[in-house]
Amino acid sequence: MNIDLQGTAGRDGWPLPDCRCASCARLRTAGISHEPTRILIDGVPLEKCSRWKVPGGYDVRSASGRRILVAGGPGERPEPVAETVYDAALLDLVGCPDHLGRLRHAGAVTAATEIITVYVDHRISSPEELERRQGFWMTQREGPHRTLLLGGSRSGKSAEAEMRLIGHPYVTYVATAVRGDDPEWAARIEAHQRRRPAWWKTVEATRDLAHLLASTSGAVLVDGIGTWVAAIMSETGAWEDPARVTPCLDELISAWRATTARVVAVSDEVGLSLVPTTRAGRAFRDVLGDLNQRLAAESEETALVVAGRVTGLP
């Protein structure tokens, strides 16, 4: 089966006519233009292929009998026909990357399925950013592999972590934050929950984080190390004597080093702010800063997230 894409952009192309957003302006300045999505399957336009309407798109049959699932347009999530494994899937991964994980979870898309991104437009900042994201989405990378994402408050580090694993069919989300009685904090936790795919498994873990890393396989997202450290310091009385937390940190590092999972962990970068004015604040900064260094030393990849932009750290 030959799938020929004579265009991969949205209905009005990319850049969009007269659009002044940074994405479109960047392409226009570079003299780059992407044509609207147009698909030929074995030389036949998609519109003339044997196809059946499904919610969100089409179930297409090529001349050679291959099955292709095609999104009907930008923002569309084509529903697979029950018990069908597709040879190819043409999806709006710019707008709906989580749909790829859902199709894998349902078994409609496998490692043998050819995955193609269509309807690309200014919803993403650049072709380079799309290529970077597709590097995480197109293949189901197995462990062991450890990624540590560092960033300040509201830096986008949690969204970056979720994006990296959004194409996986099974993800264990390890939530280290305790809901408590604070309505504002509870609202933050609920916002994170709504953003995650419904088929992800959520596990609340504070003291048991090392055991979870040692016993869980597949894809694991830990969000985040900072709240885990705060909880452990409270449990061990380390706010007054930081040395009390050392055994727990050593246990976590051992589990991090020995895990067979593909782990993406989020942690707070504490070295860019002012020196804390309280003893407890300085203790937390020192413990978490040292732990971040130890985790980074045992990670295949470490990156810093600032204002939603990601910089890899050698």
C-alpha cells in the first residue's frame, strides 16, 4: 500500500492567509508554505476510495484490501471499527495527540500500523516542534529509560511530561500531592486530573514511591518529586534535622537506578530563586536540590522547562 500525501496542512494551509500569529509569521518569513491535506492511496484520491463514515472520520479500504483510519478534519477523533487492527492511521496529532494513545489502548493501532500526521496548522509553533513531539509519539519506547524534567512554578513542566507519554497505551500516573483541605490546592489537582487521558491509571504515592518504581513496568509519570520530598520530610521530622530523610532518598535513588519502566519524572528547580528566609525553606531547597542532582546523574535524559520551552541538559 502506498500513501502519498500531496499536502498535510489544515483546510486553509499553513501559514493561514492573513494570520498574524507567531507560528504563521515564522513560516511566512522563512518562505515556507504547506498545502492543505490531500491524500492518495495507491494512486487513488481518498474521496474516491472505498470508505465508510465513522464518528470523527472514515474507515477506508485500499485497492489491495488494507484498512486505513482517517480523521475527518482538524480536531476530529475517528472511532475505530470494533475488533479492527488498522494498517495505517492518518490522525490530527497536533490537536488530538491523546487519540493515538486511546487507539493503541483499544488495540486498533499496533506497532505495525503506519501513523501519519495530517491537518497540521498554527496550533503548533513550528515544523521543528512537531518533529520533536512526533519523536515521542510515533513509537512506543520501552524501558528502562529515565527522564527528569526540571522547571519552576507554572513553567509547563507537567504539561511537557504528559505530552511525552500521551501516545502510550498504558500509563501509570503517580500523584505525590496530597489533596488536603485547601480548596485552591484541590482545584489545582483536579485541573491536572481533567487534563490526563481517562485510561491512564492514577496511583497516589508518597512514602511508597521507591516501591512503586521497583514494581511497575511500562510507562510511568511521576508528578512530582518536590511534593514527595515535602511529604517525606514531614513524615521523618526532617524539617528540623534534614539528615533524617537520607535513607528515604537513598532508597528512591536505588529504585530509580534499577527500574525497568520508562519513567518521566517532574521536579522543581530550586536553584534559580532567592535564598529562602526560613530554616525550613533552606532545608527543603538543599534536600531537593541534592536529590535532583542525584536523579539527573542516573537519568538518560534531563531537561529544563522555562515558559513552556524545553532545553535539553547534557
